[in-house]
Amino acid sequence: MVASRSARERRAGVQAGPLARVKIDLDGDQQFLYRISCTTCVARGRSPWSTHRAGGDNGFMAAMDRWTFHLVEKHPGEDAPCLAFLAEAQQRLHEKREQTPG
């Protein structure tokens, strides 16, 4: 059974930890759009720092990876379940950079 949008949102919120606010919307193609925002950091004036990525599980992983990097950089003492996957997130970033023509 495929998890509902609200169930995915709850699961992502737990994994992201207490500083995160997770919202899953639908994009124009009716695919999930994962948004993770920080409850303490501000970007561009008054908007909370956030990341958003579209599309299935890869979108979830991309958003969660970016959130994990944000936690490590801006909140080094913070604990969140997603930090257990930091090494994998770093590996995906390394692989992506190797594939990008430069």
C-alpha cells in the first residue's frame, strides 16, 4: 500500500527532527513536492530557510539530504534521525558532482 501524503509528511517530519517543518504539496504534474523549512533560520529577509524538491522518493531523498547538510552546517549540536544518513548523503552529493560536466 502506498503511504498517504499526510503519512509521508509525518514520517519525514520525524526523520528531519525538531527544528524542521515538513510540508508535502502537489506540483503541476500531481507529483509530491517536498518542502522542509527551518524553524530558526531566516533567508531572504523574513522567509524561513527552506528546501524543496519535486518527485517521488528521489525528491524526498534530495530534500532530506539538503536538510541534513543544513543541520550539520548551521546547527552542529542538534540531533535528528536524518543525521544517521549523513555519510550516504555526502556520497550522493559527491557522485552528483562527478557527473556534472565542469
